[in-house]
Amino acid sequence: MTDLYQSQRMMRRMRKQAMDRGVIAILDVGSSKIACLVLRFDGAMPAGGKDGVGSLAGQSSFRVIGAATTRSRGIRFGEIESMPETERAIRTAVQAAQKMAGVRVDHVIACISGARPRSYGLDGRVELGDSIVREDDVSRVLAACAVPEFGNGREVLHAQPVNFAIDHRTGLGDPRGQMGNSLAVDMHVLTVETGALQNLLYCVKRCDLELAGLASSAYVAGISAMVEDEQELGAACIDLGGGATGISIFIKKHMIYADSVRIGGEHITQDISKGLRVPLATAERIKTFFGGVVATGIDDREMIEIGGDSGDWEHDRRKVSRAELIGIMRPRVEEILEEVRSRLDAAGFEHLPARQIVLTGGGSQIPGLDGMAARILGQQVRLGRPLRVQGLPQAATGPSFSSSVGLCLFAAHPQDEWWDFDIPADRYPARSLKRAVKWFRDNW
């Protein structure tokens, strides 16, 4: 734990140095595409520029000056499966983005979408002795949090204070400067598999790049696709990616839960490929142009020419009805949404005041998906696109770029993490606690 704590602090310092120099790249390493955006920063705003605990970290304004994507290779379920192939794909994306930006980039901030994330809710309390809350009191209360045994082979990816309380006053964003007898904190901790994380770190290093930050893909998709009211009142972001579907729950502008379902758009493509006996590239094309999940009477009559180049003229000139295609796609989409619903139920999502659900990611563009999601997940469902950021090319404004844009916002507007506070290494906590998001029911 202490090693991770130090490496995260080192990455934060690196990020600040890169931003002070003015340029940093973000790298979205997904199962279907690898995206690289080069950001130019034009000075930091003072700390305290926004509400909530995140105000301790400071913010910066930026614009996108380079952007490139390439087809992902060597990645499955959001995790690296073939190191040389993934390295080549990352180099391709980074070099193309650098060429467009006209600058060389040494530091990148990356996100990870697989790695079997697990969420924990922690709490801690310290006595103040009827004094004013200072920075070291915040460090003390974070150190007082009871930390569970995460198990072998797991690392902390995010450890964010999401709520402070002084005596009986809860829901405080920044407690410093206020008076009271005791200070309490609720913290959300997200852990991922060490192996998947180390593979990504090693791959970035092999590309002659320095890692200046890491984030969960589900988290950054949420901060990009949700509007402020949704983050404030309680909402879930469902990021339908190629190899995995990310889930994140926000309330009071903080993520309080994240998970991942190891099924995504690529599995729908594979079903089409097997069902229609066509190559994967053809199946992807058919899904993109003709796909859907709700069949109507007209779909029985709408015929799709499959095409192909197998050499068998009859086989390549086959036609199928759109209804048949929908019949292949629908069960897999239902399976993904049912899995998502079980994770939301386990997290206690029904206890949130708003219960809004935002669908984003490349898979969210399937026609009829929002209606099916409303039936399976709950009535308040909308399709989310990433927030507009300055300089972003039109081609990168679709739902499939929610994680990439969210990573830009994560770089420029960092939320506080455990390692941003001066907690002495010998005080770094290691005790036991309750699982998941149960605590937020009592606190909000």
C-alpha cells in the first residue's frame, strides 16, 4: 500500500510539472479503439475554484491541439492480452496526435476499463478538541479510516473523500476553517487487479512515455457524460464499450461506486458473425448500419445484403431481413443490461433521490437501446454525449469518446485523493470495514 501511495504522489507531481510546461497527452486504451488527445494548458486557476472537496486540488484551463484514434489491437475485456500489438497501436495513436499538434509529448494520463474493479465505502473520525479544522486534521481523519484487506493482487486506483462532517453537520465539501469538536469523513475507494494495471504501466513505458496519472474508465466517462445536476442528485453512468461495460454511480458530484461487466459491443459483433456466418469486419459493418434491438412489422420486409469476398458467389450475395439481425442482437443487449441492473441493485442505487441513468460509449448508439434500458433499468434513461471541450475535433464528439473527454477533465480538474494529503507513511491505515456503498444511505 505504501509503495502505491508513493507512486501515486509521484504521478501527481509529474502531472503538475507537465502541465506547468504546457502540454500533456491523454490515452484512452479501450478494447475497440485507442484514442490519444494532446492538451495544451494555458495556466492554472487558483485552488478553491469549484465546490466540493475537489477544490483543494486546483484546476487548469486547456484546449485540445491534437487528436488521433486507431483500431485497438491486443486488448480483451479492457485488459492487455498481447503486449507487442498493444504497444504498436499506442505508438500509432500517440505519433499521429503529436504530428497533428506539432509538439512532442513525454507524459500521458491513461484510463483502464477492465481489471475487475471493486468499490468500498470507508469512514473515519477524529476529535478536534473544539478547535478550527486545519489541513493536518484532514490528513488525520483520512488516516483514521478503517481499510479492509483488499486481498492479494489488488491495487487502489482511486481513494477520494466524498463527504465531511463536523459534529452533527454532514454533507460538507471542504471542512477547513470551520470549528467543532469532531471531524468525520466518508471515502470511496476503488481497487483493481494488480496484473492488469502493471501491464498497462509497462506498455506505456515501452512506448517511451511517462505515466502522469491513472483513472478508471467508468469514472471519467461519468464526469464527461453527466450534467452537473445528475452528478449532484444521484445518477448512474453506463459506458457501453467494446470489450466491457463500465458502471459508475455519482452523488453530490462524487463517484461513490464503480464496477464493470465483462461484456460489450464486440460480443454483439461476434454473435452476428456466428449467426450470419460472416467475418467479424462484415458483422461490425452490418451492426453499425442496420443494427437495432426493437423489431417492427416493416423489419420483416427490409432486406440487408450481406456481401463478402469468400469467393462463393451465392454465399456472398445472401440477404437477411433486419428482423433476423435484431433477433441475433437483442438477447446479448438484454444480457448486458440485466447484468448492469444486478450491479446497480447490489450498490443500493434505488436509495438515491434522482435515480437518473445515462447511457454512453460506442454501444449506446444502437437504435432502440434507450427504450430497452428504460424497461430493464428504470424509467429515467437518457443517451449521453461527452461535454464539449475547447479544440475537440467534430469526429471526437460522439458517445464513444466519453472516456477520452472525461480523461481531459480529470487531468484539468483533479478531485482530491488520499495521496494529495500529507499522511505519514507509518500512519497509513490497514484495518477492516464494511463492503461497498452501504454507508452513503446513512450519510446523505
